[in-house]
Amino acid sequence: GENVEQHPSTLSVQEGDSAVIKCTYSDSASNYFPWYKQELGKRPQLIIDIRSNVGEKKDQRIAVTLNKTAKHFSLHITETQPEDSAVYFCAADTGRRALTFGSGTRLQVQP
Amino acid sequence: DVKVTQSSRYLVKRTGEKVFLECVQDMDHENMFWYRQDPGLGLRLIYFSYDVKMKEKGDIPEGYSVSREKKERFSLILESASTNQTSMYLCASSFQSQPQHFGDGTRLSIL
């Protein structure tokens, strides 16, 4: 089955800096890659996603890049703010509509 | 807005009990999912369902079963609860290949 690895497990940045979280996947059939943000005590919320026919997608301060050849994808957050502090999860879908998640990255934005 | 409702936020049960976790969605989604979330392991797929009375095993189905008698409701059953099933359980739903929407989760403790 699919295996998704996520790095780093924790990330601390200063407010205004950029943050990058990286994920690799194992199954070349994976074709959908969402990113979820989970604040403490709350449900995971989709923040951005990308499909395998696209190399990059951007939504304001958030962007995701996908390299199908290398089987990795990354989340980029620019101009970080304290409210970006949360746990971020990457995931991959091989087409069965169910997701395989990475282990999560705890992002701390220091004011 | 999609609403996925899990019947309990917190639940305490004893070893050997049969435990039912309920999930209801209000958007006529055909796909429903059960995950468990543990620190450092991310979200792991237990079971999912594409339609009424259909079920598919996820990555960690051992010790669990599911029931989908109506389209809006997906139940997770712990046949004989054990302490290693203490975890946060998250339900999600989606329409076709659209993003998954999560419930608030049930924190289950098995004593």
C-alpha cells in the first residue's frame, strides 16, 4: 500500500519568516495530495490540495508543489503569522478515495 | 457548509466491552471514512465505505468492524475493546473524488 513520510516533525519559525514542510510518497499511482491543518482540540481542515496533473498551486500565502518523478510534494507558507501555529498533515490518495496521511508537523510561529 | 457529526466528544469504556462510535453527515456524501489519530503516527485509516451496505478495509482494520445501513450514517464498532484502542477517532465524508470533511472526533479511553 501507499506510504507517506513527512518532515520535519516539529518546526519553529519567527513571525514573518517562511515555513516549508516536505512529504514523500511511495505509490506512483497516487494522484491527489491534500494538506490539512489541525489546531489544538479541533478537526483537521483542508487548506490546499493538488492533483497529479498540476505541478504547483498557490492560495494567498500558501503554496504546494508536486514533483511526480521524485514522488514528493511540499507545503510552503510565506509571511507566517502566529495563527499559522498548528499541526499540518500531508496525505496522498491512490484513487481509492481514501487517504494515507503523513505523521504530521507541529509548526510554531514565534511572535 | 458540510457538517459531519460524531455522537460523542469523549467516551470511557472498559476492556472487553462492545463499543459503538456513530457518525452522521448531512450532505448526501457517498463516501465515509473512519480514522484513528495517535501522536507521532498521524491519521490511520480503519475502514471506509463507498455506499450503503458497502465497506472496505483500510490500513488497520483489526479489532474493528463497521456498519452503513443508511447513506448518512457510518458506525464504527469495537467488538471487544482493548486498552490499545484508546485513541482519538475521526470520521470523514466526501462526495466522489472531492476533499474529505472531518468531524470533531471522539476521544475514546479504554480502561
